[in-house]
Amino acid sequence: MLQLVLYNVTNGLIIGAFYVLMALGLSLILNLSNVINFAHGNFLALGGYIAFVLTPFLGYWGALIVSPLITALFGFAIERLMIRRVYSRDPVYSLLLTFGLAFIMQDACRYIWGPSGLQTSIPDILSAPLSADLFFITWYRIFMVALVIAAVSGLFAFLRFTRVGIRIRAGTLDLDTVSILGVNVGMLRSLNFAVGSLLAGLAGVLAAGQVGLNPNMGDDLLMPSFIAIIVGGVGSLTGTLCGGLLIGVAGALTTVFWPAASEAVIYVIMLVVLILRPRGLMGQEGMMS
Amino acid sequence: MSMLDIRNVTKQFGSLVAVNSVSMQVAAGELRAIIGPNGAGKTTFFNMISGFFSPTAGDIVFDGTTVTKLAVAERVAMGMARTFQITEIFPELTVRENIRIGVESALGLRQRFWIGAAQKAAVNRGIDEALILTGLTVNADRLVGELSHGDQRAAEIATALTLKPRLLLLDEPTAGMGEHETYAVANLIRRLHKNSAYTIVLIEHDMRVVFNLADKITVLGEGKMLAEGTPDEIAANPIVQEAYLGKAE
Amino acid sequence: MSTATTTAVTTPVMPARPWLTTAIIFAALLTVPVWLPMLGGYTALAGRVLVLGLAAMSFNLLLGFTGVMSFGHAAYFGLGAYGAGLTLKYIAPSTPLAMVGGVLLGGILGSLFGRLIAQRRGVYFAMVTVAFGQIAFYVTYSWDSLTGGYDGLRGFSRAPLNLGFTTIDITNNSTYFYYFLLFVFAVATGLQALLLASPFGRTLVAIRENERRARFLGIPIERHIWMSFSISCCFTALAGALYALLNNFADPMGLHYSLSGEIVIMTVMGGMRAFWGPLIGAALFVVLQDYISSMTVNWMSFVGLIFVLVVLFFPRGLLGMLQKGTEK
Amino acid sequence: MTSPTLPAIRRRTLIKSSLAVAALSAPPIISARGEVPVRIGMVDPLTGTLSALAVSEVEGAKYTVERLNKRNGILGRQVELLVEDSANDVGTGVQKTRKLIERDKVDVILGDVNSGIAYAMMGVTSELKVFHMVPGGHTDPITGADCKWNTFRVCNTTAMDAAAVTGELVKRFGKKFFFVTPDYAYGHTLQANFIKNLKALGGEYQAELLPITNSEFSATLIKAKAYKPDVLLNNMGGLAQINCMKQFTQFGMQKEMHLGGGLYEIESVRAVPADAQTGTWVMEWWWDQPNVPEVVAFVADFRKATGKTPTARHWFALVAIESIRLAAEKAKSLEGPKLALAMEGMELPRDIALTAGKSFFRAGDHQLMTDLFVGDVHPPSKGNPDDVFTIGSAVPGEVAAGSVESTGCKMVHPA
């Protein structure tokens, strides 16, 4: 039994790592631009599909690196062309815009790559299990977690040590002051959106190797990501990180005892957090209002 | 007994002490001005009185009741009304509608889905009174957002007056106004004070306004109380001069 | 909500000539069975417009008139549908009772949720409402034994209206049923108009216009937002109940956040500051969707395009633009 | 595993099929002979998760209508097909059904792949007394507890699938089963049917209920491995079904137990990698029946017309429309009540049934009784991407279905 629990904690961390990749991107955009990106799941799908297209030319590893970058470029363009136009308006407009964008992107993927799933191949070395005893952990899962850890560390280092990163963090706290200090806030937001899209694209490539590709693949991840942000506390990236891992592990642990409730449990966690600690685990007071 | 009795209030934001143990008493019917250089803690002080946030230490007693921890709505219900440095109005509504919302709230009708003819008449009387008092009758049916700066301020004051406040808090009522508008608003405040005997506390930068209107002046500097007295006393006070003009050679 | 929005539109609460607009709208709605078939429409389409229009107008009590954005209103719509369906199936085959059941289910749950979130604002409010909506979606989807789960709630149908002196057959006669819908719609929107013209309604507009000023007029903001949310949920649930009666079916997709998004776009498209705006938006949206989805399987792109175009180029919505036009 | 040409093929197909749909819904063209055409309205989820299946059904319907129009039509009249997208949403499906009946005045209604929508549509069609054929919505109550006088169904019930495959699995592998089942009505019914059949054969089992969209099966598979069953029965649907099989194969469990289940449609089989093309399943119709000349001829003709190999979904639509023709000719009418009566008990000729066994619409529950093919799914053999299934045995529909009483259907005809 203990073994089963440990297995599932491991699994939960793997699933949670996915939520984290998605949620961190969403959270970045939300914190700096006050936009909930409903199309974030579609950026994920796009990342997966682009990798699928690139693999024959660049191989798996090449696609793994290039696809998130293309997704980021796409995100940058979308932000420049559309999303920036609604920053100064009532938040309802940014929501509707990304909502409509989600529709279009999903339909475009369906149109180009077909409605039913596509399968991506992963290198054989990654699809083998670790050992006969640990048959349920394939190298791919280890690889995914390692990559997520690398990406998240990279993101935190970027925010801490680079000029743009520091400005993004400052802008999250007080955008007016940052703009008075002569920072090009428009460009900052575009770059920030691109970084968020990059994370989504990376998540997409990884997800494709695990569950295959289909036009709706991001939808199932969008809601857990929202919940990761709410549970972790809006405004705190560390909170989002913990929130994602927490609901991932909680879902997987529930599978041991009551499999049918493994999806429900993340909603229960959110409710409990909202009732007992409305600002979320690591959120600052007043950030949600 | 004083209308407002503030006892040693302190407000700390993290390590910053914005207001440091300030006390002040305002008598009923008095017009008190609070002045001080930028960063003196005037607005923080004001926000504690009106209930925007609670002080870290000290007490605020309003008309014999301690209100230190009470929420805004409760203080409003007790008769405290305020205006803001940047005019806070309902820009897409007419002057009359702005005032109506205040009147209905003051008459305790705010949660009513239906009101009778008698109450409607009472509401309309309240609106007319406020319009006349503030000289806005001619502009009653224009959108507030389209009015001049001074008239918007008058509308804000009119809306605050609908609450029949026993204490009116005005945060820089002439901020950002030209000569002419400043004069009009100052006149309005004078009328309210002299003719209608409102108790008023105001923060003001324009010294001509302050020295013309105030019964007493409180001077804050770096979160502390520097001086308190009649306009003449304050004008002659060396500490105040130093705070404003810098240390004399 | 704040004065800082650059889309500040200078429109009064009600259109300049409310009675004229209202008269035109009701004249058009009353004669639907006459003119709609001539234009290639069908009565069921008009029924759908009424139901979704009511949902959007109810939603707009929050968005347009309180300045608070819920992005999870489909949940209360769907709960209303289930409330009506469950009442018909398990309690009594009575159409009016079904509506009461729907309103109670959606209204009570909406009110409970509202209590938890009334102090949140802006996108955070939206985000929490989406998440809450998905809880409701999830529960109906999973609670198989009661709701029929993924397959939806079946095995009920609307009952004839018994008025005492006569019985109106709304079960098989689609024209009668349309007029029944129209009657409920008229009553509900009439109540909404009265609500907005009441002192309480004015406090909501006050909150939308300037929350700080409203607070310093002694209006308990959180309480009023909560009340507004609850009322809006009740009316939305009523629309959902009508939807269940229209389809004789309730399914979990009726609670999904994608429908929430559609309700929002209808509202904005028609004009969120105009009382009848959401109805006009619903009519446009339903007809466009019906038409486009018959022409191409890529209709989702077109619907998405509608979202984008409305946001970028017609943020005031149709009635908003018309009103602006007449003011000039 | 995946060839780079795959997307190109898919893209072409999809464009073609979307064009087809667009053309089908274009304004009706009055046929050259001047008489009013017979109109068939079809509602299917062309968008949403079931779209691949729906597209096949529409292709099948289109092929059949073209074939009919080259012959004698229905009752000597040309046939016109009007397709509407239900978008996998009940409200939309109901609205489109009303649109087809009220505005377009169609004579009969076909649809939907989604059983929930099909059921809701039955409310409309029975209210408006229009004949309704459900080609491919599987939930049992449609021809069971909720059966209606005007509704017939081509595809099997879950009970039939379960009954057919259980016997085969027990015979070949053993009586100890482990069920992986989605936690909703369809899954419950399917599992209950399997258990009923398994118990009758003296078997034992353990079961795990999971959320419908579950994607992570390791915990469940660990439990399954500990139970040491002869067969792991995968009742999941859609993506979850595939992920379950992928993980099953990745974990190397195929060496220890066999995999099986109810339905595994060729549209799904073709879209998954080799490690998920496995197990013993039911095909409701299969194109490779070399001993039946009618099937060989049909497959050749269909390939010529569409460039594709027909699937069960294509066949559903073909049987649906051809049966309507036969019943209409028998009743000499397209009115709902007359058509329904004519179809009750009607036997299908072999060139329509396209199987060696007897095929007929059972009067008691309006369910088509036809052969079910139980066999093994495998990766494409002989380089033919459609050769992914080998028939083990054909189970007659009546044997799998059990009695009318057991379905719970009480057919009530309108007065």
C-alpha cells in the first residue's frame, strides 16, 4: 500500500509538473497584463502540432527546442496584433478576445491536421520503463519532469537575473511606476506574453509524446491551471508552482483510494482554499480584488 | 464635547510610519483645515478618519462613539461623509441621478425594490435641497462627466451632503482647479460652514483658501503634528515656517 | 467599474425613448410566427433567441448594470435546466412548478457561490466564477444516478398549462409554446426593468460607475454585489428552465464555460449598456450561428471571428452604436 | 511509427468532406423530372470529439443517396440529403432537428452519433410524427426502456457488444476479468452487461471506475497486475481508451494478460500508434468478408466512388437509408406511422445487409438484428492501412441481443 502511495505521489508530481508549465504561463500574463488567456490551451496544442510537423526535418530533439520558440513567436505576434489593443479597456474585452481566439485556433488545428488524434513518436530510448519493478515509470516521464524542472528554474532565473525579467517582476507589482521609469511597457508585455506562450508550447510538445495530439488537447489542462493559480494565490508565481504540484499529487493520490473522484478532488481543494484562505496559499492580501 | 476626537493615532505601512501618534479635537460647527508639505501623512490621516483603513494604534472617537475599527458604511451611517482629491462621482449619470443615489441611500431606501409616492416625493425634495445648496439646479440634467471641474466637485459635495453628515471630510477640494473655480468652490464651502453650520475637516494646499476659511489649522509634517492653532497663530509659528520654507539661515 | 476605462460610454441607464424601443421589440416578437417563416426561419429558432436572450439580459444585470463580470453564468443556466427537468421527472408534471424548481436550484447555488466571491473584482472575479461554474458542470456530469451524467437528463417533458378554466397545449403546438415563452420572457424582463428603476437598481449602477463613491455613500458594496449576483442567477436559471422545457432535455454542456462565453459575447454584441442590447445580441448570434453552421463545418472559426471583430471594432455593441448615433 | 505524409492525406480528406457537407446543405435543387424530391435530414456532430465518426456517417449517407439517385430513387422520386451539424451539443441538435422538419420539411430524420443527442432528437421527431433512424448512437435505452414507435436503430446496443465479445474472450483466454470502466451511464451499462455474461459463464472479476477523460492509468494498471486476470477489459472511450492501451503496452503487460473490450471502431484504430492497435473487440461491420460476393462488390464500388475503404459508420448510413427506401416502397408512403409499421420485422436483402447472416429490424424494440464480428485488432498487415482486424467469429444479432423483454422496451404506437 505504501508503495502504491509513493508511486502515485511520483505520478502526481509528473501530472502536476504539466499543470505548472501551463499555469505559470497563464499566471505570468495575468499578473503583468491583467488578461486571462483562454487560448492558452490552444497555444499548447499549437506547440505540439508544430513539433509534429518539424520532427521529420529536425528530428525529435530539434523539434523539442524549435517548436516552443515558434509558439512564442506566434504568441508575440498575437499580442502585438490583437491583445494589446484591449489592455486599456474593461477586462471583459480581453476575456472575449482570447475566448474567440481559442475557438479560431482550435478550429484551425482541426482544419489543418484533422479532427481525430495524431500520434507523435518519441525516441525509443525514452519509451522503455526504468526497470521491471518500476515498470510504470518510463524514461519519458523522468525526462518530462527533468525538462519541467529545467524550464521552471530557467524561468525563475530569468525573472531574477535578467533585465527584462526584473522589469516584468517590477511591472507586476506596479506598472505605472515602471512606465514612469522609462521602461517600454508595451514591449515588456509582448515579451512576457511570448514567454508565457513558450511555456505552453513546451508543455504541448511534452504532452504530445505522452497522450498524442488532438485539437482539444489543451482544454482539459486549462481548468486545472486556473485552479492551480487560484489555489496558489493570484500574483505569486511560487504559489502557482505549489498549487499545480499540489493538485497534481492530490488527484493522483485520490486514484489510489477512490479513482472515480480523482478529477473532483481538485475542485474540492479549490473550494476549501477559497473558504478558509480566500487569497490562496501564497497570494498577497488584496491581490484578488 | 468635540465632534471628532482623535487620540494618538499611528499608522505604519511595513517599516514606514506614515502617521505618528497624532491627536486632534474638532468641535461641532468648526471648520478645521489640515495642511502640511507633501508626504506629511495628511491623506493617510484622513483615510483613517473616514474608515478607508484602521490605524495601527490609537483611537478615533466620533461624536462620543469609538469608531476606530468600524467599516466605511457604518461610519457613513453615523453621519460621516467625504470627498476625494480626485473627484469621485458617477460620471455616466446626470447630476440629479448622482444626488438621487445619495438621497435614497441616506433615507435607508437603498435595498428597496419599490418605493411609494410619499417616499418618492421625499427623495425629490432631498435632491432639490442639495441642488439649491450647491447651486447646481441649472445643470441638474446634464451628465456629471460632461461638467466643468468645479461643477463636478460641487456635484460630489452635493452627493456627500445628501447624507446630512454631521462631519464633512473634504480631501483637497480645490485640487487642480483654476483661479475662478477655486473661488467658486471656496465660496460653496464657506456657505456650508457659515449658513448651514456643517462641521468640516479639509485638507488643502491652497493657503489663501485655508487662511480664509478655517477656524483652526492643524499642521502635519513627516507624520507628526507640528502645530495647531488659529490661522493667525499658525502664520506666526516659526516651526511651521521652517517646515514649509526650510530652516532659516 | 472604475472611471479609468477608456471605453467610457456616455449612455444613460435606459435608452432615450425606452417605450418606443420596447414597443418595437415586442411588436416584432409577437408577430414572429407570421414573418419568420417568410424569411426562411422557423419558430424554434425564435424560441431559442428568447431563451438565450433572457439569459443574456439576466447576465447583463451583473455586467452592464453592476459592472461585475461573471464568466461562469452558464452554470446557473444549466442548473436551472436541471432544476426544471428534475422537478418534472421526480416531483410533478407541472410546467410552472418546473420553472420554480429551476429558479430555486440555480438561484440558491448561485447565491451560495456569490457569497464566497463578492469581494473579488475584475478578471479575478471572472476567473473564480469560471472555476465555480466548472464545479457545477463537473457535479452534474458525474452525478450519474440523479442527473443522467454525461448522457444528460432524459425522461421528462413539459406539461400542458392548466389555467383552471382551460388547458393550453404547449406540448405539441410549437406556436403556443412560443407564446408561452414570450409571456414568461415579458414578465421576467418587466421585473428586470422595474428592478433597475428602483433605488436598489440605482445602487448597482452606482457601484458600476464608481465603487469608491458608492461605498462612501454608505452602500454596502459586497452585499449589493452579492444580491445582484443572486438575482442575476435566479433570472438566468429561469432562462435555463425554459431551455429545458424547449428541448425536453437537460445536458451538462448547458453548464460548460463555453456557453458562458457565448452569453457574454451576445451581451457585448448587442450592447451591454442598453437594456435590450443582450436580446438583440442573442438574436444576431443565434441566427448567425444557425446559418453558418449549416454552411460549413468550420463554423467555430467564424464564431471566433465574431468574438474578435466585436471586441476590436464594435465594443459598444449594436444598440450602443445606434444610441450614440441618435445622440449626435 | 508516424509517416510524414499522414497529415497531407488527412487534410485532403477533411477538405473534401467539408466541401461535401457544404454542398449538401446548399439550397435544394428541384430535380429535373419536376416532382418533389424525397428529403432526408441528417443531424450529426461534425465538430467536437466525435467528428471523425460523424464525417464517416455523412460520407456513407452521401454515397448511398448518389447511388439511389442513379437508380430509381425512393418511390421513384429523387433523393436529397440535408446535413446539419449538432456540434456534439444537445440544444443545437434539437434545434437543427426542428429546423430540418419545420423549415426544410424533410420526410425522415437520421442521427445522431452522440446517443444523448439522438435521444433528445427522438423527443422532437415523435412529437412531430416524423420517422427517425438512429444509425450510430449506442446507448441501450434508445431501443430499450426509452424506445419510441417512430425510432429505429442500425448500430448495436452495448448489451449486444458485451454479450458477443464475452463468450469469445472466455473461450480463448479464461474467466478472470479486470474491468477498467468510465464512471458514467454508458460505462456502467457496458460493465453490467459484461458481468452478467461473465457470471453466466462462471467467471470472476475485479473492476475499477475512472473519470471519463482519465489520462493516467498507472495506478489502475498496477492494481490490475496484482490481480493477475486473464483479460483486462478496457471499457474506456475515445482518447482514454487509447491512452489506457498505450500504457498497457508500454508497461509490458501484454505478456501477462490479454486485452479486450466492446467497441473499437476502425476510425479510432487507424489513428493510434501500433502499441494501441491490439486486443479482442467487436466490429459492427467489417469490409473484409471475402466469402460474401455482395460485400466484395460493394467495397469495390465504394472505393471507386470515394477512394476509401468503407467502415462500419459508412455501412450504418447505407443500411439506414436503404432500409427507409425498402420500407417506403412497402408502405407506399413516407408518413412516419406508416413507415414505422412497414419497417417492423422487415428483413434486409443481402446486398443491403452486407453480411452472410440474417438481418432484420426486430418489431418489439426496433433494433437491427445482424451479425456482430468478434476478432483481433492488430497493426496494419500486408501494407494495407485498413487491414487492422481479423474476424474470429460472427455472432448472430439475435443471439447477442437476448429477448425483447430483457431490453425493457414497451413499444407504444400512436392511436
